[in-house]
Amino acid sequence: MSEELVQLKIDDIDVRVPKGTLVVNAAKQAGIEIPVFCHHPKIESVGMCRMCLVEIGTPKRDRSTGENILDKSGQPQIEFWPKLETSCTMPVSEGMVVKVSSDKAVEGRKQILEFLLTSHPLDCPVCDKGGECSLQDLAMGHGSGESRFLLDDKKHQDKHVQLGDLIVLDRERCVQCARCIRYQEEVTGDPVLAFAERGRNIEIVTFSDPGFDSYFSGNTTDICPVGALTTADFRFGARSWEMDATASICTHCPVGCNLMLNTRREASANGRQVIKRVMPRQNERVNEIWICDKGRFAHHFATSDERLTKPLVRIDGKLVKTSWKKALERAAEGLKAAGEDVVGLASGRVSNEDLYYFHSLLKSVGGQAVLSDPQAGGELVQQVGVGQGTDLGALGAGDAILVIASDLHEEAPIWWQRVMGAAKRGAALVVANARKTRLDDYAVHKVRYRYQEAARTGLGLLHAITGAKDLSKFSGDEPLKSAAKALAEAENLVIFYGVEGLTYAESKSLSEACAAILVETKNVGRAQNGLIAVWPKSNTQGAWDMGLRPAEEDLENALASAKAVYIMAVDPVGDDPSLAESLEGDRFLVVQELFMTQTAELADVVLPAESFIEREGTFTSGERRVQRFYPAVKALGEAKADWRIITSLAANLGLELESSSAAAVFLQIADSNEAYTELSYQSLAEVEEQWPPVGENDLYFGGTTFKNRQGLGVQLAPAAEKDQSIKIKWSVPPEFKSKKGLLLVPVVELYDRGATVIPSEILHPRLASPLLRMSLKDAKSVGVVQGAQIELLIDGRTEELQAIAEEGVPDGVVLLGRGLGVPIAEPGYVEVRLKA
């Protein structure tokens, strides 16, 4: 149904906009500038700053008939309201007349600006916001050249207030627009900022512990219209006009947030270009204009001094530096000697180009290319993933979202924020998990199951929807049936499935159940419908698309049966120490990495790879949007792009792979993969106008988020768009077998202690601690008091760490974050005992 449009005049220009549009937004769409401070198009308007004052007139109406009163020319008579009105709180109406540039309106805004500047510091030359400051720009256009207020009356406030570890507040610069407060409450669901005091003493404060406790705090610095809020790592670091800007994609999770890397040549880095800050780049269908704090601050790994910069080969039992020529010759000799008994292991951390050539090389030598990421269902996402044109921001009343076996707040924060927004707009949110997560607060239906029963719960939902007799053994309780009813009745349905508490086999069964639900409810093959896997890596879906698959048998056996192993962008020994034995002995091992990992320490040849900031390529997000990223700095040392290393290795093996550019590699992907057929680097770089306008000339309106001029990417069509008759065969999950001890479940913590996070010292105060979380009952049984040292007996080894009792942890289960220093391959039974 088309939107009802309203006709009005703004500064004598005819404007037609949807009913309910605010005057300030209508003017912006018509190219007419109304200055604002407190208004932001992503947040509810409050009319606090009064900077958007305009004259408003509406047609006179006959009280008896309700009809417009016409003048002699037959036009409605316009009656202007006696006072100036805030255009950010006034919705348009038919026949309205708005005067933005009248003397009265201009004088009103000039007075407001004069009040705002009475105690504002004159520190533009040293302010971090200089060059991209709304107040600076509007003072030039609307301010007076001199002040009528006495300097002695100036209100002095604190200049360096550490709101949290990441954000610094300058209270003198604050104009009390409340954008930060409202953003935290409305958009992120973290109301951790507030106003304190009144009048001229009013100030921003945080009441959370730790201060400004939110995964999205950095976004407040983007929408702050002045220099009041700055990030701790960029404060006094550079001026906006001194930095180069390069488009990129976040590598920390499968959302695929669009980034802009600001770089500058630094004397402290011996004249190299270094990243000064990471900013969001607008893509309304992916991350809108936001990024999480991990994506903003955890970039230092790319320039870490611990990076590998030269090839290494093992001589007399030790790894020594060598030339690329010798390293590649040695690697090729070892792979040739293995014949077809070669296993390649890679993760979704690298680009499509890297993975495509990795798979091609292994296939050419008769080997096997294995995906290390422990989650199934990539081929189902290819079939019934979300349809082209899907925008989570468009979901609302009448739609439904199922999130199962995933804690989106920790695993994919921007998806969490967008799903929460959909729930607030009226979408029926169903959250199924073995424990409470942050998303439960917004769920209409909450389904609880025991760990290791997620797949059975998925099949229970399918049974409640279809009533199929062969699913009757999975029949669930009333909360499950009620949730299934909401899913079945939804106009649009999106399902997110994760891997929390699941083995690979259980994950396979769960993905099949979720895909079957979508097929049975006919919610496939169109926008706003489909399956999304919450992958553990940024490009795991791309890895599936490039032909990689997890090991059909146990990974340990697959590695043990190989004569040579080629590993790219994964540390299997660091993730699971039991795999070390499978990689030692006479087995030839080549490792291609950023850092000297535990696996690399066992290698015969180590090849240094470039990070994502040093090269170009593409990633495929969890929503199957293919997006480009670009090189921002030169490579460290002799590091090379993974795909380029593979072409050189292939040449030494007598194979020929195109080596001219990443774009040429992508053309091969397009030629060989039907889903990518119509894609090219040029099509991925196409853009379109987006709302709201941000950056450049629109800093005051949408904030300092970068306008997207480098590419919005292309969302791949699932097979169901061409074939609606797709059938999904579900499988019975493995039987639940209780064993002695407690079930250890690895969970995701956003701020882990992995190699891509630890180098960012600014995040150290927020890093998750390696704490074993137990239920109150189990803690009492073991004798654990808060913070007690315990011994964890796992896979034949003993780990020492602290344990805490936490409400909400299921009995018989202990939770431990991944990537916190205690390797955990998958859920398993462990023994917990107090340290003597």
C-alpha cells in the first residue's frame, strides 16, 4: 500500500513528503537546510536546543464546515502562528507553509546560538572536532561576530571527564542536546547516561559500573554535534583534514559492518601510514550508521609489532628467517612429497579470493580443503538465506524473528541492536536458549531448553507448525507451541541460529530444523525472509560459498591421516591442544598467518600474510552480502596477501593461477560460482542515495559517519528465489548422553583475549576475565565461593582459574568464554574441584 503524501511549501518551494514526516526532515529532503543540534533522524525528537526554529502557517478553516477558507484568488488563506516553532517536533500537514529564511526565523536562531555560546570555550584550534563540528559551522553561518556577555560571567566546567575507559567528556563544550543520552536509551537499550543538576549547572553523567558500560559507546562521539565527547585513543591525535580515508569492512563478526579507516603518516612509526581512528561508513541495510566498540577500537592487531614480517623455515629443529624464494621452494617440496595426502585447513577470517584459491590449490593437488569453523548449515543458507533486498530495519508489526542458540549481544552486537529495534517496532521476537540473554527483555516468547537440546527444540517448533506425525516425539510444551504459532502467522520471518552449546552434529540438525520451518511457513525466496547463521568468523559464509566444508570425519583423524598439512588463518593447536599430536612427527606442515601462533611454532614453513588493512578483497556477510574492502596502508615487512602467496606456491608446484590482481581472482569466482555470476568489483562499488544524509555537508544533521561512496555491496539471491519448491530434509540430532561431571559450554564474550583483540591496549580494562560461571546450586556443591581458585579437568589436562556463582546458569552446567586463554573445542563434560 502506497504512503499517503502531504503537500506543503517550505521557503516558497513545493514539497511532497509522506504524512507524519517532521518539518525538519521534509526540508532536508527538499534540499533546504534547517540547522539542528539536538535533532537526529535516528532518534526521537525532543526540541531541546531550539536551533531549528521556523515560522509555520496553516490554512484557515471554517469552524462549522471544516473546509479551508479561500482568498480572492481561490487559494487557502494562511494563518501564521504567533511564535516560532521547533521544526524537529512538528509533523507536516496538508497546505502548511514554512518559512525558514524569514527575518523572524533567522533572528530567533541567532539568539539561540548566542545563548549556546555564552560559556562555550574558544578552543577550536585544539578541539578534536575542529573541521567536522556542527557548532563551528553554524556559528559561522548564524552567529554574531562578538559577544554581549561578560567574560567574568562565563561558566567554567571540567575539561577532562573520563565517562568510561573509552570515552572522554569535556563539559565546557557540551551544549546539552542529549543526543548521547537518547541514543543510548532508544537505539542501544543501554540507558547509562543521564543529566544531573539543573539550569547552567546541568551536566552529563554516567551511573553504570564500570562507567559508560555499553558496547556502542563510540557512536555517541559520531553524533555529538560539538567536541564534548571524544574517544580516548583519538583525543588530540590528529585533525580531520590531515587524514586519508579508506573504505573497509569489519572483520570481527559476520555482520559485515562498513568502516572507514582514517590514516596519517606518523614520525613515531618511522614515516609509515598508521590508523588513527576507525569510523562507521553508512550502509542502511547492514549497519546503518553505527558500529560496535570492538569494531571501532580492536584494530591494533593489524599493525602489531608481534606480526610476522618475513618467511620462516625449519632448519635443525629451529625456525629461521629466509627469503620468499627459499620458503616457497621448501613448501612446494613438502607438498609434492605428500602426493594426494594433503589436508588444507582454513577459517572464515580471510577473504573470498584467498579461500577460492586455497580451495583451488588443494583440489589441483588431489587434497582436501577443510573449513575449521565449527558450525554447520552454510549450504542451507545458500538455499533459503534471506532474500535479496532484505533490510532488518524494515521488520516490524506483523513480522517475526527467531533467535536460537545464540547470544547476539556478544556475538554480533549490531544484529542485536537491529533485532531489538524490530521488536520495538512490533515484530514478534522469539528467543530460544538454554539461558537468559539480553535479548530476552524484548522477546514476546521465550523458549527454554536444556543444553544439548537446541536441535530438538527446533524440531519441536517444526512439529508445532506442521503437525507431522514423524515429528511427534519432539512435541514441546505450551510456551513452545505459542512461539511456533507466532512464527507460523508472521507475514515475514527471519531466523538467526547459532552454535552455543552445540557440537557440529547438533548444529547440523538445528540448521536443518530452522530451514525446514522457513520452507513450511513459505517464508523463503523473498526479501525480509530467510535463514541467517551467526557464524564465528566474518567470512565463514564466504568460505562455504568458495567450496570449503568442515571435516566429514573428526578433524583430528583428518589431520592425522595426512602426510602434509597446509594451514591458513587458523590456529588449531591454540584452539584444541589435543590436535598438536596430529601435526607433529613426520607430517610436513605449512602455516600461513599474521602471528606466531602455537600451530606456527610446529611448522616446517611459516609464510607471513597481510592483514585486512593492507590489501583488497571481498567478504560475504551472514546475510550473504558481498562487500569490498580496500588497502589503507602498506604491508608490514615482506608480508603478502594470502591469495598472492597461494599463486606463488602454485607456481612452484607447476600449477598456474591468475596473479595480476584480487579483482582478476574475483572474476574467476564469478565465472565458476553461479551465485556470484553477475558480480564484479565494479558492481560491488555501486552506491545509491541513503537516508539520513550524513558526513560532509550534513555533519550537523546525521553526524560524522562517513557517506558511502565506495560501495554498498550486493546481496546474493538464495536458491529459493528461483525455485520455491525447495524441500529440506531434517535429521534426528544425536542422543543426549549424560556423563559424570558438569557440562562445560563455551560461550562467546565480545571482548575476548584473542590475537585480534589483545594488541588493542585501550580495550584491556574491558576484556572478559577467564571465569568459570556456575549455578548457585553447583557452586555450593563444589564449595565455591565468589572468586575461588578451582581446577578444571578437561580433555586430560588441568586448567587453573577462578570460579563464580551466577544466577541464570543452568544446574549441571558451567560456562566459560571462548578465547580467554583456556582452549575449548566444543561442549563436553569436565570435573571441577577446589584448588588445594
